Amino acid sequence: SEKRKGTSLVYLCTPTDLHLVPKEAHDAAEREYKDYSKRLYCIVMNLLSRGKCLRKNARKPVPGEGGDYYMINGVSVAQGPNYILAKRLQHWRAIVARSKGCHVSSNIAPATSTVSVVSNRTFAWAYEGMPYFRPYEIFAPDSSKAVMLAMLLRDLNDPTSPANPATELNNPNQLFSYGGFHGGTWRCAYEVDSIGEASVLIYFGRVAAPYLGVAAAAGAAIAAKVLGYV
């Protein structure tokens, strides 16, 4: 924008990153944790993994200039260091550009079942089980594209949008806090990097459920015949 006036910078951010989030998202994550932390499945998974699985999402607020700041750690180790570095570079570039007067639209896109993601079977299995952890939802590519396009148009045309450098922010990282279409990552009871194994087990449990039901019925029938009830 320094060389060509009116140019805007646009990025799609990932929810699997460390973000400042609104207080409402933090409070929602606290409520979900109170519910899920009492569920037997979650208790067992946390104990068997020695705390590796199902780590609490909501963190204590950090005081700073302009008030308290709330954050979540959405970094997914399985995506590798190159991925998170690339996304961090986008954030840094967006913050620098906005500080120099450039319009910057940098909204959070949700977890999406793109071909590149679901071609990895482990990710595909986890995606099937993740919606157990309310309000997590995996979006179809067309849905994600439509919503993100609408958010981009708003950023480019609404003077009150955080994308406008004239809009005051208490912290530069709040550029990514408002209008985040995160798919539930910010409001989930647990950190996204800690629900993968539990989600895969939920998926396979659902797949196996009909077969287990048939096996149980067959076993009951055989037992009844052997015992002379039929």
C-alpha cells in the first residue's frame, strides 16, 4: 500500500494457532469444561494419558494495557513446525502492514474437510469424532469459502471493521480476535491438540457399534439356547 494507494492485504488465518480471544469465548470454554470434565469418557481419557489428552482450553486472563486479555493455545503439533511458522509470519506481516496504514483483512477460517486434509486418514478419522466436543464443527469447503468471502467483503467496506487501521485496538493481535469463524476451537472445553486421540476413538466406536450390537445379540441367543431357554 506504500507504493500503490488503496491496496489491501488479505490473509486466511488458521484456528490452530495461539490467539487472543473475546471474553465471551473464554467464558464459553469455561462452561464447556465444567460439563465435559465430569463425563466418564473424558475422565478416563485424561487419566490414561496422564494429562496429555483433554487439556483445559480456557486460560487465566493476562492483565495488560487496556484491560485483561484472554487467549487459547490452538497450536496443533501434528501439523508440523513449518505450518505454524508460516502462519506466524502472516500474523507478523499483517500487524506491520496495518501499523503503516494498510487495510488488513485477516480472519480465522474454520477446520475444513479439504481434500488435502482428509487424504491423511488420521486427520479424517479425528474430524469425524471431533464434533463430540461441543461446539466443534468441521465445515465443507463450499461453506467455509462462502462465509470467508462475506467476511472479506465486510472488512473492505465497513469503516468500523478491525481491518481498517483507523479502528482503535488495545493490542495489535486483536486484529485476529473479532469475527473469528473458528468452528468451535475457541469455545471448546479442551485444547484442539489434545482431543485428537479421543476423537479417533469416538469415530471407531461409532463404526464398531452396529457390529458389537449384532455380536451381543448373537451371543445372547447362543447362551439362551445352551441354557435351554429356547
